[in-house]
Amino acid sequence: MPSSPADRRPSDHATGLGVRPFRALTYSSPDPAHLARVTSPAYDLVTADGRSRLAGSDPHNIVRLILPQVDDSPVAAPAPVAGGPPPWATHAARTLRSWQDDRVLVRDDEPALWVYELQPPGGEAATVGWLAAVGLPVPGSPAVLPHEDTFPVAVEGRRALLAATRTDLEPIVLAHDADAGVTALTERAMQAAPTLELGDDDGVRHRLWRVADPATIARVTDAFGRTGAVIADGHHRFAAARAHQRTDPGCPGCDAVLALLTPMGPGGLRVAAIHRVLPDLALDEAATAASAGFTVTEMPLPEVSPDALAAAVTTWLARCDGSGYLISDGRRLVLLDHPSPAVAARVPPEAPDVWRHLDVVLAHKGLIEGLWGRADRSEELLIAHTVDEALSVAVERSGVALLLRPPSPADVAAVARAGARMPRKSTLFVPKPRTGLVLRPLAD
């Protein structure tokens, strides 16, 4: 049923989402096999090996823009260069211009919104949302709420790339308040044949519908004006867009960011865990230090193999409904549970209650910083997006993987609305939009 008047928010994006169409930049060939070759996962999910594989799959793969290289050097560090833009950002801008000149990428003649469906394999429910230019809210607005901390260096890297290319190369993802009007408009738009479609390496089917009808766009804009949103993915890119707006005031199009808007709840994203790896830390040393605040138990494994270890971790994470963590060096598995009051006391008591009770917060404050004495810096704490990646990196770096359970979408929203921040890279919303399907040049 439609939203009640009490649930409606003003269309002014000081309190609701300001959504508008844009003239998209897309690959000139819509062939699904071609789109699979030239698109990629989001930049922060691409490893160095993955970058090489993607770049080798096609000379116009989007990874050459989102993770540019100069003279075959390693993936560019995001640090700025005094006196001008970093060379890798300039290189990306030149590459983007050449692809447009050669009509590898072509610009739409008129502005449009896009409906985007992501269908995972195995019969899981599809995620459906809208790609749009979303206005950057005024300071203090609840329209778009972050829930994770960011690293200034990473923000500056994305800002430098945005400033050089003048293009949103990949969308952030927003989880918006459910709205019956948005749902109805989405279902109506999907009755036509899709404009773009492809399948990715993970078996996810991506289908997109271009919506240019002015009357439909007006209704979509009005419906989203009643909603607010939480950033599900792209905190650094959102912060980079804000920084670019500040450093280049008046820049055409700099008052918005490309976003995929998905509903909170049915039809929206799911949350997966992001794990931690502490390099150069022996498992026995980690377990001994953790015993000062946790009960430590070695977990038996049916066999000693990477597959058996990963399966045991996955099973435990799916079944555990209490407080506890698994740690591993990629060969053995140890359970840390029943945290002591002293460990819990390291969590700031003045913080919102919903934040203090998150597993990832206790892991960072009580275990990583408290008992292990590690800071949240890239050289001391690595991020892994899957169990397999965490275990393999632990072996490669002679370290310990800390395997975490994901928070619920409701917990993420509650943290954001309480004005709190989770530690960086606390949530992995899935499935992910494919980078390169739709780009947004800032200037119309």
C-alpha cells in the first residue's frame, strides 16, 4: 500500500533523496560476451593478480580506468603529487578521452535513469534498484548516512581520479527506506526488454533497463524524495565526491554522485562479513594473548587441508548465534569465546548501544587493539573479503586470520541513524553491481 502522509519526507534532499537522471556513458557494443570482457568488480575488490587478468581480457576493460597503471608499474598508490594531479590519474583521463574519441564508449543523447537487477545463482532472490545521479546532501542532512570510517589517503586517491576524469566511473550503493511507489515504478519499468545484460564470473546475471520517459522520471524522483538512505558500499567514493565538490566549487555536476539505490529489506542487498588478517603474528602467540580475555579452544578438523579448514569456518560462522571469533593461521583453527568484562570494557561506554554490541567493534577494540596491540593501519591489519582469501593471506603473510560474522542490515541502518561509524570495511553488501556498465560524466 502507498506510504502514509506521516511516512512521507519532503522532496528537498536536505531530508530526502535528491534523485535526477543523467546522460550515461556506456560501451558501444551491448553484446553480453563483450560486456563481460570489458567490465569488472568494484575497484576495492580487485587484487593485483585480478587486475592483470582483467586488463588482459580486453584492451578496453574498465579496470584500466578505475585502477590505472603507468608504464606497467604496480597499481598506482593514491598519494597525491605536489603541484598537480598524480600521473596515474592523468593517464586514466587520457585513456577515457581516447576511448570516447574512438567510440569505444558512447554518450547518451538524453538523460535517463536506469533500473538494475542483479540475480544471484542458485535461486536466491534478486536485488533490484535504480541507477541515478543522487544529490550530495547539505551538511547535517539525514538523507544519506554513512556507517563506516574511511581512510583519508584512500579518499584522496578516489578524489584525484574523479577530478582528472570528471566522470563517476562506478556507482556507490545506497540502501533506501522501502517505498511502495518506488516498488511499483520498478516493476513497471522491468516489463520491457532489458537494454543491457550479462553474466559475471560469480554466476550473477546483470540486467539493466534505460528509463528516459519524463513522466516516469518525475514519478521516480518524487518517490525517492520521500526516502532516506544508508551507504551500503562506496564510503570512500562518497567522501571523495564531497571532497571534490569542496575543492572545485561550482564544477558542473559535482553536486551529485552516481548511485545504485536498492531498498532496505525485500528486494535489497544482503550483508556478508569482511575478515581481518594480522600479518607476522604466530597463531600460538595470538591465542596466548587472547586468553587474557577469552576462553581459547583448539577446534578439531576432520582433515588437514585448505578445503576442510574453509568448510569448518563457514559452517561455524553460519551456525554461531553468540559472541565469539575464529582465528587461524591457514592450517589450524582456534575458537575465542566468552569474552571477559575487561575486554568488553574497552568498548567506549558513551557510544550508542547498537554500536557497542557489534561483533566487529568488540573485535577491533577488545581483541585487535586491546589484547593484540595492533592499530587499524594497512601495514598492521589487512582486509579479506572471503574466508578463502583470509586463510590464504594468513599463510602468505605468516599471520593470523580473524574470521567474523556479518552484522544484519538492520544493525547497519541503526548504527548509521545513531550517528555512529563501524570500523572501516565492516560490511560487504552483496551482490555487487558490475563496474563499467554505466558511467556518469559530471557535466551534462
